[in-house]
Amino acid sequence: YYYIMGKKGDTSGQCGEIRTIDILNIRVKDMSQSKSEDGHALIIDTGSAAYHLNTPHKFELEQWREAILCSMQTARETRLSITGACRNISKLIQTFDVDQEKATDEVESFFYKHLPSKKKFQDVDQ
């Protein structure tokens, strides 16, 4: 959803929504050229409209940018999928990161089961 803030602290309701499937481009605005605004800004271009997202801190801007890009990828993958299933790689990474220790244990047990155990060899003088 997007909001139009008339002034700082404006709590009016939302004006509409930005569908991430419709976003064509996201670019970081150069705020050094702006005389009336401060902070950091993104311009979200949907072709029919351009939305200006302003944050006071750069790390917030980066978090928003990453979240929007991930949402765009998910929306496109869902639309292009024959089954409608999502194959977003970031979700796969999150799953494997959570179960990394379990996966390591499974791989080690597989190799211990299928590889010969270590045998002790004696040194032989020639």
C-alpha cells in the first residue's frame, strides 16, 4: 500500500497499492541534488506511475530495496510457473540455512555408512 503524507506525522489512510508484478524499475535517487528533502530515497517505476519512497537511514533504504526485489522475483516466478508454484531461490536458501546442521549430520552419516572405515597400517622398513 502507498500513502501520501501531507506533512510529518500525517496518519491519513492508504491511497492504493503497488503491485510488485507491475514494477519495471527501482532506482536510488541522488538526494545530494535535492534542496527540499533529506534522507535517502527510492524511485519505484511501474510505467504508469512513479512512487517515491523516502527513509531517514541508508540501511532502511537497502532493506526496502531488497524486500521489493525479492517480492518482484516471487511475483514473476509465480506468474510464469505452469503450476503457479513459487520457486524463489531465497526461500530455498532460508530453508537450508535453518537446517544446515541437520543436513551436515545426514551427509556425514551417509558417508560413514558407505565409505570403508579407516584401517591402521604399520610402517614397514625396506
